[in-house]
Amino acid sequence: MDNTHHGSLEKTTRDDQDEPSDDNTHISYPVTRRPIPLWYQVSTSWIILMVGLIVLAFSILGVMLDSFFHYQKDQSTCQESYMRPVFIKQEGFDSEMTRFAGKYSLHLYREKGVDLSDQPTGIPVLFIPGHAGSYKQVRSIAAETSYYYYQHYARHTEHWDQGMRPLDFFTADFNEEFSALHGQSLLEQAEYLNDAIDYILKLYPFSRRWGQEQHHPLPDPTSVIIVAHSMGGTVARAMFTMHNYQPGTINTVITLSTPHLLPPAPFDWKLSQVYDDILQFWKSAFDPASHDISSLLPTTHPTPSDILKDVSLISIAGGNLDSTVSSDSTNVAPFLPPTHGFTVFTTSMPYVWSGTDHIQILSCNQFVRVLAKTLLNTVDARRGSQTKALDERIRIMQDAFLSGLEPRIGDGSDLELGDLTYYDIKPNQSQVLLPGQRLMLSQDTRLEAPTMTFLPVYEGADAFSVLSNHAFGAHHPLELVLCNKRETRVKGTVRMGCRAVGDALRVALPSSSVSSAIPYSFATITFEEMRPYEFLALIDRHVAPWPHDYFFLAEPYDFDANTRNIDQSIWSIAMNGIHLQMNPALYSTVHLPAIESAMLAYHVRVHRPSCPQLHFTPLLRQSISSMHESKFYTNVQPSTPIEMSRHGTSPFFGALPAHQSRKRQLMNSNAMALAPMSPYQQQQQQQLGYTADDFVNGIQLQLWVDPTCAQPVTVDISIDWYGSAGRIGVRNGILLPTSCYIVVLVLWALQLRCYFKTGMYPSFIQAMVYGLRGAFPVLLVVLSIATVSQTTPHDWTVPEAWQYYLPAVQKHDVLTGRTDLFFWWLPALGIIVALGIMTLLWALISVVLRVLAMVLSWVIPRTVSVTSPSFSLHGSATSYVEAHNSSSSSSSSVSAPALATATATGVSSSSSASSFCFLPLLEGAHHDGERQRLERRIIVTLILFSLVATCIPYQFVFLVALLVHLVSCVRSLPLTPHDHKRVNRHHFLVSILLLFVALLPFNAPILIIWIRNLSVHWFVPFSSDHSVIAIAPFLIYIELLTNEHAIVPRLTSRVWHWVTYAFFAAVIVYACLFGVKYTHSLYFLSNGLMAWLLGLHFWHSPYGRHVYQYMMDHLYPFAKKHT
């Protein structure tokens, strides 16, 4: 080892030597003290800076958590559901029908007092619980469905003849398994449920033959309806990809709060692979440009297109109240066309209009009632599939789940008008408004006799809008009709030919009145849709007095005057906000194309001078078209700002088209200057059939105000920075463990650099000082530049020559997966927070190690040892003489009696600090006790390897290795700060301990799954977690480091230096680019680092020298022979 470094050499005094042993036996050796390089030296200012980093990091985390849990939350108005459940376990579904009968079970739900038969005779429905979910969570949905059927359908023979039947809810008991953490568990659930469906369908031929259906023969069921919660929705989609799936056995899937796009915790490689496989399977079925996997399937196996051609998938999200699963990930648009399903929020659903949290979505009575009714309306027992055709199912679900304010086609072809009816109207029975005149009816203004009021079409407007706090339609006292003048048949009257349109136009809105909660009815129709009719007419058949708060408002409006398109960029909104002044119109629309990000929250204030006798307070709706998300804000007051936020594109999926169920509304498309489509959007339009009118970027605000007040309305919008902090933190949560891993690797590389150059292995805090001086500022700049380049409009393309070897990587596949320039600072922020966290973690670990060392010193007395910073502790006389002669400077030598004592005791030498001490035949391992100890360690290691290969996951061995290494760190604590060699080794071991701690989140979830399986007496091993290679480098290296002198060899060759640096740099670059998306891969990269360090130890051991000599002697015969 080279003893020169940056300055003159100094001989150490006795104070610089090792601490003497307890019995005062001490041998001093000449050592060289090397100063730490200047850039690694710690000063008070650097300590203050690091304390500031810790405070800053945890302040940021605290603000994010407080913001997420207490700000920008939707208000829940859900009511609880009540039920009397009875669960009947299906004992016949045993091990002869599924190999998971010992792990899972199947139950049939019955509502006590309502469902009188224990045999299934209706329509089969299968409920799939989610992560840690219970099979009993089906009770609210099943109970409400039973009550609704027997109250509304059971006594009506016409419904019975149309195939209406009750629903039989089966539910799977997964013992509350943690499916969100483990891909293999997810696949096992999917396989079990396919077997369960086969069992369920076999029950009906017998039960229907002997039940109440014996006189009404129906076809045997061939499919079931799936209702799945959380990760159960992912299991449902995985069922189609399994080998035991029978095509046609599932045709309707409704998922509740399911993360369809990204796994919530991507620490398990199998889970990420399952998500990728599911996504590829579904995309290949509907997207002809995606990779066709049909070529990989057997020729007799149906293709994904055949399997999914009749499947409908509805994804329902709870919105901001769901703090478990981000609703951004519930979007099904990236892989599902609107002809087969859509995503919708509970805040959009008529008569629900409420957000739900992750569990509440199963019991919210308003939502459960809508879901129960929709399920019943989609069934048809006359068909083998037990449901209506795909197009009719989608239409029924759109009518039930969507807000009704979605764009229409615009030419009137999608309006279902009533039959043509003729009215002979006397002069005193009607009134015709002037062009542009507003219709306003209330308790005081209505006429006594039934009347018709006509609103004419004219050139100065584009559409009519209607709002009332009472319903209108064919079965209500108020009815809207489209009319034309016809030839007079009765003298003194005017004949009108009219068709009812109220039922086709009416949309329910939440009440915006303090005194009443009755929903409002709203309608809008363009003049283009009214062709060839001349009038929109209101028929008032009400005879009894109206309530005192009754109102009916109708007025024409102009697109240009009532619609505003805000062209401000998000940067302008952040700096200046948005300030609008709107005309006092009944219905107005504001389009904000710049508000695209789901990570920003906003404050909205609606100001209006007070006016007397208003019919209703302002009502505001925000909406996005890509996911059918709407939120209604009622009783808007200027003193209370509205907390507005939206959901949107998930990371790593780029921009998606905002398709609207093949419909558009002419008044929106004419008034809004839509942004030009990107090449990606044009490609999606061509592949999935979207039209240019379907692309509506940003967010829409729709405002209803009482037009009888002539005062203008002012709308102010600003970013809620504190409320945005929580959304930013949660949506980028995986960035934190990835950044911590990057910080650990960067610091470890800096420590190795100093050690290779100087022989001094700096501590974590010293490496942190060096990193803050240069490495981390450079890293922050590089990450920021890379993030900015990611937002450029140019797509990244792999050269054609390399496309066969490299997968297609798009710009939204790297870093944080976002292409919004506004958040260029996110990766840098992750590194800054990780610096503070790892600094505090290192301080806590240091305290814990010293406390454990103190406890260990009390329990185990110290033994006599001969220590020296210049060579191994226990050495023979020959070893000592060689080490003494190789020293660059000498002072005093060991005394003859001490040397004789060391020789006589037979203390064996370790070959070097870097000797490969794990092998059983070690040079100098002459003591029987040492040999036996090594043999025991080898046997234990081999036993662990055999257990990993058979019954325990490798994550358990990782935890064992962590505990063993923790003991090694405690034992390596130096007795004095001048024991440089022991200090070096301790710092090196702490570096590896920090790496273990950074990787602990990657392995702990699987370990929890394994322990939970043991608790339910399921001992079948996981097929995906028994790779010996995945743990061998870690375990062998940790076993190597249990030697009291083992440390990474100091490399003297620059080639070895640069190869090692390149290895670390490659891992760091990969972690920066792909660590957020493929988080699980960081563990395997670390496993490769351990293998590289093992290779260094081996190459610099006597075995490595023998291998090198053999290679030189036999593989290179002309090379110089070495003795």
C-alpha cells in the first residue's frame, strides 16, 4: 500500500497506536497517519448546513402530509347502508376443483328476510375484494340490490318476461391478503377465481331445474358479472390472461377504486411484470398498432380480440377523498376504447354527487343504490350470457353513471323525441315570447289555466338553456316540446305540431339553495339540433298552487357571449392568476386549456353584488372529458373560496385523447379554439376512431346564476400552493425511495474514490461534505436539464440499427414520467429531500450502533488482541517481519518476548485485509476453533441457500443478512479514533448498512406476505421469490465481512478504478432514469454491485493470483512466466 498522500509523512506517537488490551498486553508498530483530503473535511459550517438540510427535508414532508390529509378534500355526503347479511360457504368448491382450496374460500351472500332460498337461481355476480379486503365487503351492494329488485321488479310480470331476475352475489375470501404488494399473490387469486367461475356456472343447471324457474325454462348461464374493489379490479383483468380462463365466462366488469395503470407499490418485480402483461394483453385486443401477442399464443388459443370482444369494463373512482389509490390510475382510456367502457367519478353521478374514500365507496348508500339499479337493468336471463348486448349495456351504464352534460353529436340525431302531437291553441292559452326574451315563471307569475309558452328561434342566438327546481318531462306537470306551425283546422285556434323533448334533454343538477335540497332540472339545446322546428315550447299542466320557492327559467344565449376561452399559460396563471367578468346569463362556460396537471390545486372565488329575491345561489361545475370527472359546488359564496383540483394523466402514459363516448356538443366545439393535435393524438384518433371534436384539453367551468339580477359575475382563480403540496408529494411518492437509493450510491462511490486514492475511507458525513461541494450540485443540474429536455415536443427515437436490440423508449418513460415543463424541479427536489432523510438516518444508525456496542461490551468481555493499523491483527513472526519490512517508515519494533509469545501461541495470520475469507480452506486458518467456525458458517449459508430454493423467500434471507451485518457494524466500532484501519472498515460497513436500509422497502412487503401466508397455514412457496442468485451475492459478501479485518481491497490499478466507477455510474444513471418506473430493478442492480465487490475480493486474494498465474501460463504461452 502506498504510504504517500498529499503531503509529508508523519510518524505516529503512542497516542496514535491502537488501544491496549485489558491485560495491558500491547505491541506497538510503526504506522503512518494520512490526513483526509481537504474537500472531505467537516467543519462547523457544514454541520450547520446538514442540520438545515434535515430540517428542510422533514419540513417539506410535513407540509406535504398535512396538505394531503387536510386540504383540497371533497366533501362527502354519503349515507350509510344497512343490511342483515348471511354468508353461505360453498363447501363443494374443494381441492378437487382448485388447488387453492386450502388458502381461499367462496361464499354466497343472502339478505336475511329478503332472499328466501339458499340456492342460486338468479344471475351470478362475483365480488372480488382488494388489498387486505374482506369478502364481507359485498354486503352493502348485495343487500341494496336485493331490496331494489323485490321492491321495484319482482311483482311486475313485464319485467319478468323481459329477463329480469335477482342477482346472486358470490364473494371470494382471500383471508385479507396483501395483493397490492405481491404479483404472485395476484396471479394466484386470478387462477382461483377462474376455477370459482367454472364452479358457479355448474350450479345453475340443477338449481334452476328444481327452483322457481322450473316452469320458466331459461338457458344455462355461460358468464358472470364481476364487481371488484381496489386490487380486485386488477385481478379481474388478469383473469382474462390466465391459462384456465374459459372465453365468454366474463362479459361485464365493474371496478371500484382500482389502480388500472400503475401498481401502488412497485417494489415487487413480479407485480410490475403482471401489470405490464395485463396492459399489453388489453391493448393488443383493441389497438391494432400495439404489439400483437397472438403470435406468442398456441394456435388453438383464442386471441385477445376474441376474448375481449364482448367485454365491457367500467372503472369508478372516488376522487380526492381516496387517499389510498390515486384516482389518476383508475383511467382505462389508455387501453380501452369508449365502445367497451369508460372511467367515471362518483362526484359525476346523478343523485350521488359526492366523493368517497377507498372503503366508503363500498357502502355509500347513494352510490350503492345507483350501482344496484344499473346492475339489474343490464341483466337479461333470456340470453346465455345473462346480460344484454354490449352496446345496450354501455348505453345503460352511460345513462346511469355519467352526468348527462357530456357533449352530444350536435345535429339532433341522438335525441329521442316523442310522438308527433297536434295542439289547437286558443289565444288565451298561449304566449309567444319575443326574440331574445327570457321566460321566468314562479309562484306569482304563472297563469291559472294550463298554458303553452313558445320561445322562437332567431338569428341573434345559438341555443336555449332551461333551469328549474322541478322536474319536467312527459310524466311531469311541466313538459318541453319542439313545435312547428301547422295548417289551422279549428277556427279561432292555432295548430302546432309538437314532439316531446324534455326527457331527452333533462339533466339532474344538485340543488343550490339553502332552503331546499330537491335536485334541479337543466336542459340545453342548440338551434342546429332543433331543425326543422321553429319553437321550443313549455307546456304547464300544473293545477295546484306551486311551492313558494318554485321557479322556471329559460333564455336564449349566444356562444360567443356566454363562452370564454382563456389562453393564459400555466406560468401566467401561477404568477398572476385568472380574473374574469361574466355576463349575468343563466348558463355560461369557461374553458381553461392550460389547467392540465393533476398535481396543482386552485382557489376559485365567484363574486356577485347582492341582489334581492334571487331564485338560487350560484352553482359551479368543473369537468374534464378524459375521465368523466365532474364536481359540483353549490351555494357558492364570495367569502368562501372554492377548493378546486382535477385528476388527469398518470405518469409514464403521456397525453391521452379526451374522447366523449362518440358524442360532442356543437356549442362547445364552435366556441372553443381547440389546440392542434399532436402526432400522438392523431395516431390515437386513427387507431381508436376519435374525432377532432373529441379532444378538449384542460378543464371546463360551467356556471349557473340567476339571470334576473343584472349585476355581472366576477370569477377569480389562483393556485393554492399549500394545497398543491400534498398532491405533488403523494403522486410522486416512489420518487423518495429512489432518490434515497441514489444518494446512498453516490456517497458510496465518493467514499471508494477517496479510499482508492488515499487509503483513508471517509465517513458518511465526510463523503456528504464532498458531495455537497461538487457531486450533488452537478447531479441536480444534470437532472434538471434532463427533465427540461423531456418536455420538448420532439419524440425520442432509437436509431433504426439498434431498434432490434433496444426497446422503444419514449420520453415519458424516464425520470418521473411527466412531460410538464412546470415541474422540471421534481427530481431535484427528490434528491434534496433524500439528502436530509439519509443524513438523519445515518445519525440515528450511528447512535444505535454505539448503544449496541456499549451493551455488547457489558455482556461479552473483550479478549486480548494484537492490533496494528498496518497489517492483520493475529500474525506469525514471519507475517510480522514481512509487514514490518514493507512499511515505508519504521521506528520501534516489537520486543523479543512479545514476538516469542505471539509465535508460541500459534496465532495465525490472515493473508490480508482483503483475503477471500469465506472459503473453507484459508491460508493461515490453523486453529481448529477458527476452522470449525468457518465450517459452521459455510454450512449455515448452504442451508439458507437450500431453504431459499425450496420454501422461504429470498427476502427473508435478506433480512437475516441485514441483522448479521448490523452485528458486524457493532463489532467493528474502533476503540480509538487513531485506529485508522478499524475506522476504515467501520465506515465501509456502515456504507453497506445504509444500502441495506435503502433496499429494505423493496423486500419488506414480500416478507410480510410470506408471514401472513404462514398465519393462515398456507405453506406452498412462491414461485417468483425463490431465486438463489437474487440473494447469493448479498449473503456471501455479508458473510465475508464478518471477518474482523475484511474490507474492500484498495485498488492500485487505474483500470480497476475506472471499471468500478463505471459500474457505479451506470447503476446511478439507470436509477435516475428508470428508478421511479421500475423501482424493483434497483434491488437487482445492487445485487450486481455486491457481485462486483465479491469479484474484487476474489481477484485480489491468493486464489485470484493463482487464477491469474494460471491464465498467464496456459492461456498466454508467450507471456512472461511468473513464479
